[in-house]
Amino acid sequence: MYNTTYHRASSVADAAKLLKKSEDGKLVSGGMTLIPAMKTRLAAPSDLIDLRHISALKGITVSGKTVTIGAGTTHAEVATSEKLKGVCHAIVHLAGHIGDPHVRHMGTIGGSIANNDPAADYPAALLALGATIVTNKREIAAEKYFTGLFETALKDDEIVTAVTFTAPSKCGYAKFPNPASRYAMTGVFVAKTKDGVRVAVTGAGDEGVFRAKELEVALSKSFDAAALDNASVSSKSLMSDIHASSDYRANLVVVMAKRAVASAKS
């Protein structure tokens, strides 16, 4: 591992200041992605700015239908939140199936969406829920935040502080996990709100998370798994790798969507 200077930030403002002063600083919270990258020398930041001790980044607030999750909230905390389960059970289910217990107790929602791994679970949830990503400088709609593989609308000096969304009337999530990594080979989050039905897919797209408009149209007519019996998605823009072909993933999108809808109605 290369030499690096460690900083424990005391506040978001302190973290932003440290980030601005560093030559090639990186923010770290759970470290589930950055630390392995440093160990293999794929990343060599000049400075590590630790966000784990900033209380303002932690916690879950549910006020009526408005949900706010601090960026420093761990997957385990999301997975065990009773108040969150009462208004959006699907995101609780999603968080409880990320990685293994170690990952869930260390990894954070902010770290996950800042990294935007194309097979991560949270991007599908936030896109389907029409969430807003809050940073230390602005608010960004999920639709504009996720811009490609490992790419987001974040600027170099921006820090994710929270995510917020309006609880849907119904929601569900289902994924086909890679048996080794437990990342989604294909994961589908469905959400029914007063504005309609949104379906977001992770783990399958060439450009990362995306909305499946064909499935949204079908489910808007009837929010039932049977409405997808004759549905299909194109494999042209889907990923093909050693784990699954694009055609296989296209089929998985529909299968996982059906399961997600079924769980939303249960």
C-alpha cells in the first residue's frame, strides 16, 4: 500500500475543507470499495478523509411520507429500521441482502451511491423511488445523479450527505445475486406512487442503472405480476460477461420484475 495521510473529519464542513486542501484526497466511510482498491494499488490517494465519526451524516427520519436517510447510515441500520419498514419495506429488504454481515455493518448508503457500482442495489431503489440525493452543496434528482458505470453527477469537491424520497404506496425489490459476491446480476425495484409506476434495473445495463419503460407501461395498466406475462426488454443495451449473456439478463429483468411486484403486493 502506498503512503497516505489519514484525517478524521469532525464535520461535513471539515471534511470538505480537508478534501479541498489535499492533492488527491478520497473520502472513506465503510471503505468497502476504496480499501480493497488501495490494497491492490488500483487507488493511491494522497489523503484519506474519514467520515465515519460525523453524527450529522447518520440516522433515518420518517416524517409522514417523507423519508430521509443520512449518507453515513449503514446497510445494517437500514435493514433493521422498523420505522422505515413501515413505509418502504422494499428498501429494508434490499439492504438486508447486500453482501454479508461484515459488509452490511460497515458499508453505508452514501458510499454505495457515491461509488455507483453497476451491480449495486441502492441505485435501483433510489431511481425507482424518484429520490433526491442531497450533497453539501445542492440537491440532485436520482434521474440526473446516476450518469454511467461508476459515474455520477458529483463534482470533485462534493460530499453526499443524505438521500430523501416520498414513501410509495407499494414497492418491491428482487435480485438474482452472483453466488460469490452477492452483487446483483440483475436486480429490479418497482414502486407505485401517485405519479405512476417506476421500474429501475441494476446489474444488467451497459451504462449502469436504468428505468425499464416497457415494464412501467405494462404495470401502469395493472400493477400485477401477470401483467408482465407477455412483456420483454431488449437485450441490445444489456451487459454480457462471464456470468450471464445479455439475452439471459433480458429474461432475468422480467422474472425479477415479476417477483418484485409479487412482493409489493404481499
